Amino acid sequence: ATCLSFAGKIWQGQERFALAFFAVSGYNEKKRFESPVKTLIRTKNNIRIGTTLMIDFHTHILPEIDDGSASAAESADMAKMLVGQGAEGAVLTPHFYAYRNDLESFLENRSAAVNVLKERLQRENIRLKLYLGGEILYFDELWRIDKLESLCISGTDCIMIEMPFSPWSDSVVEGIERIANRRFTPILAHVDRYLRYRGVRERLAELAGCGALMQINADCFTKIM
């Protein structure tokens, strides 16, 4: 699996992730690479290192809940990798597919998996702060979901959305805009994976205009640096 990391301001209350669109490090089973966090922060944002917290915004380290970690032991190993790369926190973003299970069942399963992970991290003395979240597969009626806030990243209005792997229609853009109009901040997951599809770059510019943030996979940065 690949671990993806981001630099974001430490948040309090409803403060937003001002740097949610910058990937800063990653881990790959075949190759370990250095974190460019200091370079990115200095050249892109002119923000002092002491004011930032390195957080992996997109993880699948919860055990036995999706196609990520298959066990608590594997989750602990993944957490150790993150800490070893300098990450101080991880947003837990298990997949949520509305066509597969209802929201209440997903939240119950997520809560159970979080408890297992916390117990394992405590037992192995792995210091990694955990934040609840999810990776929600986009569908046209997503903006209508009751309790949409339960899928947001802990203490924020940010909701991570996996977009279609195809050209985005007007209705897709409208659906994200409607989520934003409900006073949520969409974070579009791994946008680098969609760029091959016709018109997506222009659509991303439209959605950025409505306040959407972009999450980019760390290996995308390492290929161009």
C-alpha cells in the first residue's frame, strides 16, 4: 500500500485545513523516499516550519474495513511507517460506498475499527494522532444525504470525495457545488488520478472556485521533483 501525507495547519474548532492540497511525503513497498515537506512549505507558502503539523490526509490503515489494512498488526506497521516519515497525525478515510451499505452501518463499523486500532497503537506505544473521516464515492444524490457531517474530518466541515474515473459531466460539478452550498468543504481525493480524462483540468478549476480543496498523491510530487 502507499501512504500519502499532507502538510496542514493544526486546527482548532472549525479552522480549515489551509494546506490540504499539498502532498509532502509517501511510502511505497518498493521504494522509500524522503519527505519534501520543508521545501514545499518554504517555496510554496512561506510558512515557518514551527507552525505546521504533518498529517496524512488520506489513509486506509483502519483494520478489516475496506481494501486497506487486513489486520490490526498490519495497521500498526502502517502507522509505524507514517511516524517514521515524520507524520504526527493521520486522517482515517475508509471507503464509503452508498450502494453497498447504509450510513449507519458504515459509522458503526468505522467506530469498531477505530477502537481496535487505538488499542493496538497504545499497546505498541505508537504515537500517532487519529482523526475520523472517510473517502466517499461520488454519486449524484450525495449532497442530499442526511447527517453528511458525520462523514466530515473530525472537527471540520471538510469531506473527502472520490470522483468518477471518467470525464465529469455538468451534473457532477453541480453535485459538488451543492455540497459546498450546504457549507461543507469538499476535498477531492487523489486528483492526479483523474487528469487523464478529457475536460477534468477545466472542471477542477471550476470546483476550486466554489471552495473545493484538492488532495494529491505523494508519488505524483516525487515524479516531478
